[in-house]
Amino acid sequence: MAHGLREEAWPEDYPREEGADREGRLMGIRLTEQEARELLGDRYQQAKKSKYHSSRTEIDGIRFDSKREAQYYAELKIRQRAGEIDRFELQPEFVLQEGYTTTKGKRVLPIIYRADFRVFYPDGRQEIVDTKGYRAREYRNKIKMLLKKYPEIWFTEA
């Protein structure tokens, strides 16, 4: 007896929905990302959570990965208008190790660090700013490589 149903209640030739088990319960359905979007519509974006529980935020038509990053962007705009900084870049990339090909011919991709902001000061200084909530091991290692390769650049976590 399974779940209170007698075996003869669900004979093998009894019609049931595709994907249903012997007792007629529907089993888990696997969907592609596109199918989930079509099925759920606007709710799909709400259901998909950030890895680190940050909230995507938009300012000036620019989408930021977190509220903290968006707030820092707004602060940089104020500092630029006040003349405290010359300019700033969003999502600058730094090559930490060049790509190469092994002796066996396998291509190894470069190691790249993407910061949240690069700030340029009137005196020529450059500052890299990252708005991190969680400092994963890979992130900490990339920062060490960044500071070694680019010693002239200041690094700040906001």
C-alpha cells in the first residue's frame, strides 16, 4: 500500500498526466531559463535572488549590483561637481596575469579584476574603489595581485 492508496487503484494502463508517478502525483518539472521567464513573466526577476543577497538598483539609467554601489556612484557625482575629483570610471578592468599557451598547446585565459570604480584626482592620483559586502577568497587574492602589479594605484573598499 502506498500513501493510503490500494495498488489496484492505479493500474499500469490507467491514463495519467505525463510526469506523474504511480499515485498520480505530478513530479518535479525542469524548465529552461527561457521557459521559466515565459511562464513566470515579471515574477521571474523577483524570484531570482542575488548570490550575496544584494538588491540591484538603477540610477541615471545605470544598473548597479547593489544599493551600496549605487550610493557610492551618487557620492562620486557630488564630489565631481564639487571639484574634489576630476572624473571616475565604472567597472574598470585590470589584467592581473596575461593569458598564455602551455607547452601542450592549451590556451589559458588571462586573470582579470573588475573593480566597481576608478577615481581620478586633480593631483594625478588614481584610486580603485570596490563596494563589497562579502570578501570571498577569490576577491582577496585578486586584490593582492592588483596591489602587486599596480603599486601606484590606491585601493579602497567602501
